[in-house]
Amino acid sequence: MTTTVIPPAPQAPASQAPGRPAHRDGNVLRWLGAYTSSMIGDNVCYIALSWAAVQSGTPAQAGLVMTVSAVPRALLMLGGGVVADRFGPRKVVIGSDAVRCVAVLSLAALLFATSPGLWLLALLAVVFGIVDAVFMPAVGALPARITSRDQLARVQGMRGLAIRFSNVVGAPLGGLGVALGGAAAAFGLAGMLIAVSVPLLISVRMRELPAGDEEGAGGTRAPADTGRARVAAGEDGTEAEGAAPGQPAKATAWRDLREGLRYIRRHRVLAPLIAAIALGDLGFVGPLNVGLALLADQRGWGAAGMGWVLAGFGTGAGAAALLLTVRGRLPHAGRLAAAAILAGSVAIGALAFVPNVAAAIGVALLVGLLAGLSGAVCGALLQTQSDPAYLGRVSAVAGIVSLGLAPLSMPLTAAAIGWWGTGPVFVTSAAVCALGGVLALAVRDLRNAELPG
């Protein structure tokens, strides 16, 4: 059995660490290229998987295959945050991409040679869910290691642009692969795209994280290695269970997890920020996914009309990411995020009452701009307010909020629209979303939070 050895991360020279704009930094651009290639590969893989599942089973079975990856991702993501912080996000991201590449290319080879059943497709979905559970927190923790703190907001905008670009390009590429060579060709294309990211990530230089460079819990200054070092004391300051008197306890994954959750709970900005993100997403995801499809059906807009409305939303969100990329920093970040959430909630509620598809496109453009702005600023605040030693666990908690809790609103939204109609449900969802903005304004430390300049 061979073991893949990931080379140690090259360290960036001190002269390159501060001051260089992220969008002109070759180190950041290599990371961005790797991330974009990996995300496009994921989108192509999703198209290939959905097509293969539909061809191999019933619609219900295909739906089960497409959703089975969500279970391990939701259950294991907190542990994935601990893994990212313990072993370093670079190693975890490289390893995750390598595993996904091997899994996808292996399935492509099997599909070329034979016709495996649904169980193999379900197995790939489970593998992706497990890998995503460690990949996503590591991706969130990596920017702090590749650029200076004052460029983290710009990197967040660049990451948003990469996600939008991947969504736009990945689906047509997947469809083209399926059309030319079936699911096997599409899986092969996805595997090659993911493979491109590995050498790019290996070439990315890591920055040293000097002690005292980041803010600790509650906004106080803390060493960057506290996530690994501060494991001895319990919440009351006494020695941890199992430790000799006066001696530090051995670090364990469970203790690291508890330490990370305690860090978030005590932090005067991160705790309310994650709560505000949760409320915003709960009020946003249902209407803009299931609710929009039902609204388009009721109004007679058809699939084409719904597509144009979604395009308007994507355009607005992309414009917000581009704004943060170009500016690099937006003033009054806490207040700006709160205002964007509140204004976006009003736009979500208004979407149910627009007279025609043209007006719906305009409102969706506004929703995308405001949601993209609030999401980008909130993401930048998560990056800049977190001690780098905790970023994997912070990213994991934020990911569970967005990818675990928020999607639960989709079946509830569909059922509620069936009972009460689109208008009341969209307004209720808008009110839930607005609570996130109210919370951000009500908490002083979050309201006054700023991005580093």
C-alpha cells in the first residue's frame, strides 16, 4: 500500500506577506485557480451523477442518490473543522481533492467498462459527503495562511466570484460531457478538473502566523496557536479531567471540538454573527429555491421565466462579490451587513407580489446584490475576527448553519405555500431573515465591527 506524502508548505518571504493586493498576488491567484478548478469539477460531477442516477433507477431512487451525501456532510463537519485546525488546512484540502479525484476517475473507468448499479453511485455520493465534511472547513481556514489580514475581505470576494463562475460554467460543461460521451465521459472530465487543483495547491506558499496577530475570544488579542496549546484548563480554569495536577491534559479531538465551540460562544462578534447568518439563511433559502419554482408555476412564467429570475439573482450576487474584490474593504462592515440583510428581507417579501416576470427579474437582481453583499461581508468578518487557530472550527459551524440548517426550510416552505399561498409565506420568510439584521444591529460589538484596512 502506497502512502501519498504531501510536501511541506513553502513559506512566503516576509516581503510578500503584507501589503500586496490579493488580486495581484500570484500566490493567492494560484490558490484561486485551484479552488475554481475544483469547484467546476464538482459541478460537472453533480451533472454526471444526476444523469447516471436517472438512467440507472427510478426518479425516487435518483433523488435518494443525489441527497445521500448531505447526511455525512452534516454529521461530520464539526469533526472536519477539528481536523483542519489540527493538521493544517493546506494538507486537508490537498488530501481531499486527491481523494475526490481518485474516486471520480475510478467511477469513470468502471462506467466505461461496465454498467454498475445505483449502489456504486450512492457510494460515490457518500464519499463526497465525507470528504466535503473536512474539505469545506479547511477551505474556510486556508485564506488566513496565504495572504495578509488586510486582504482577507478581498479574498472573500474573489472566492465568491469563483463560486459564481463555477456554477455558470460547470453545468454546461457537465451537460456537454454527458452529450458527447455519457456519464462516464462527464465523470472523467470532472476528475481531470479536480486533478488540476492538486499541483496548484502544492505550489501555494503558506504565511507564518505570528503570535498576537489575531483577535481572540471576545475581541481580545490572542496568540495564533492557542487552538492547539490551550487544552489543559476547563471552562472554570481548573485542570482538565484525566490530567495530573498542574500538568496540561493531552490534546484530543473531542477536547479540541469543545474548545472551539467554547471559543465561538464566548466571542462577542462571532457568536451573534453566526446567529445572524443562520436567521438570514433560514428566511432566504426556502423562498429562493422551492418558493420561486412554485411562484413561477402559479404566475405562468414557465421554466424559462424562472431561469431568467435566477439569472438576475446570480448577476446581483456576482456584482456584490466583484465589489468586495475590487474595493478590498467596505467601511462600517457590521452596520453594512445588518442593513443589507434588512433591505434584502424586504426585497424577498416583495418578490411574491411583483406583477410580471420582468419586475421579478429586477427584484431578484436586487435580492442577489443585497444577499451577496451581506454574505460577502459576513464571510469576511468571520475570516478577520477569528483567531487562525480556530478558523477550521469556525468555518465548520458556519457551514453547518448554511448547509445543514437552512435547507430544512425548503420542505417547510413548500408545505406552507400549499396551505397559505405564496404571499404570506414569502412575507413570513422575509420576517425571519430580517431578524438576522435586527440582531446584527442590536449587538454593539457586531454593529461596530470593521474589516481591517
